[in-house]
Amino acid sequence: MSISVYVREYGGPTVESYLGPGVEQLVVSSYGAPERFPLLSGIDTDDETVFNERQCKRLRDELHVLADEADDDVVRSAAHSLIELTQLLMGSERSVPAHRTLYFNGG
């Protein structure tokens, strides 16, 4: 079982994806501390979970904490890859991104 992660345009194509290892381990490690990782611990390893731009700002913070605390290099690498994906939903000072979602596909 693995979890794939996609950045998608609203009603449109996939912008970027992460299909590498470590996402499921990262998510499962958050289950033991839902008060610290409320968004990560809500990801369903067997179904779909979708985050919008505002949620990704908080999710990115949770991923930074897990990346800093992870003993496993695969989990740390997955956290950094997901942090990069969250950036694709964020606007910059000069631009506003298209409406995008971060889509976790478990199963």
C-alpha cells in the first residue's frame, strides 16, 4: 500500500506529483499526535484527502516539524518533497496561483 500525492488545477490537469516512498510512513507517524499534526493525522491512507491553499499553509508547517524530527531518511525526504508540492499552491508577492488543490490518493 502506498499514498500518491498530486497538485491539481481546479477542474483541470495535474501540475506535479510525488509518487515516491515514505508518504504513508509520514502520515502514520502523525496519527500518534493529532493535536500536533491535525491535518497530517487526518489523511486517510485508504481513500482520498484533499487540501486547499489555506490548509496547505498549515500542512507545510506540520511537514517542517516532521522533517526536523524524523529519524528515517525516507520519511524526511518525503516530507521535503511534500513541502515543495505545497509551494505550488502558494501565491508569491507578485502573483496569485491558479486555484489548485493538494490531493492525497491512498490505497
